[in-house]
Amino acid sequence: SERTLVLVKPDGVSRGVVGEVISRIERKGLKLVALELRTLARETAEAHYEEHASKPFFGELVEFITGGPLVALVAEGPRAIEAFRSLAGATDPVSATPGTIRGDFALEIGANIVHGSDSTYSAEREIKLFFPELA
Ligand code: GTP
Ligand code: MG
């Protein structure tokens, strides 16, 4: 079994779809092992998105993710990383298939509701960053 870090980003919290996202994770059969509502400090946001530090949208990304409370959670199950990314849908919500979280609830790439770890390496790094007590 595997663990993944999921964020319901500030747009997901302000749109009121936290319950919807958690419900989809649970209905899929993934198990919640940690869950917290928090507002990220700039340093945490920069560390979380360090792979994008050189991208032109990095500043915007950090502003956005620190702009309000988010929900961080860890979900566990067989192939949890891939399973959640499949629930989330494509990064660009307009291309995301309806039925996925982004396909159903978002229109803009900069406000695409959720984050999910993209590899076992990033999952381990991100879980350590958000929930050091789980490591
Ligand atoms: P995450 O699960 O959030 O990491 O999304 P992803 O893995 O599908 O995409 P990626 O890691 O490539 O990009 C991280 C986040 O940066 C995306 O989820 C978007 O919210 C944001 N992003 C990506 N491309 C752009 C862009 O061109 N402009 C803006 N404003 N944001 C972008
Ligand atoms: Mg990513």
C-alpha cells in the first residue's frame, strides 16, 4: 500500500467543495490517515512547489496557495498516488474529463482545486513537509 499527499487548495475551500473532494477519496476506497485545515506560510509553499521555482508562474502559484486556508490530507491505499491523480483529472481543468474533480469544478489552470503528489519520491517529501509526525 502507498500514501499520497492531497491538498484541497484555497479555491477548493472557498468554493465549498472540501466535503465533495473528501467524499470522492473515501468512495474510491482510499483511507484517510491525516487531515488538517491550515494556512501555509510562504516558506512552506515555496518548499512544497520547489520543482516549479524557475517557472514564470511561480510567484503567482505561491501567492495563490498562501492566499487562504487549505486542507492538507494524506490518503492511503493500493497505488494511492495514481488513484488520486486519476480522480483529480488533467492539470488544465478545461481539458480535464468531466467526472474528475478538476473536470467538474474548475476552469482555470491557476485555480484547479486540488493537488496530488506525482511520484513516490514527491509523496514522501510532501508528507514529511506537511505531516512530519507521520514520517
Ligand atoms: P499539482 O497536483 O497541483 O502539482 O498539479 P499538477 O501536478 O497537475 O501540475 P504541475 O505540478 O505541473 O503544476 C503545479 C500547479 O501549478 C498546477 O496544479 C497549477 O495550479 C499551477 N500551474 C501550472 N501551470 C500553470 C500556469 O501556466 N499558470 C499558472 N498560474 N499556474 C499554473
Ligand atoms: Mg505537480
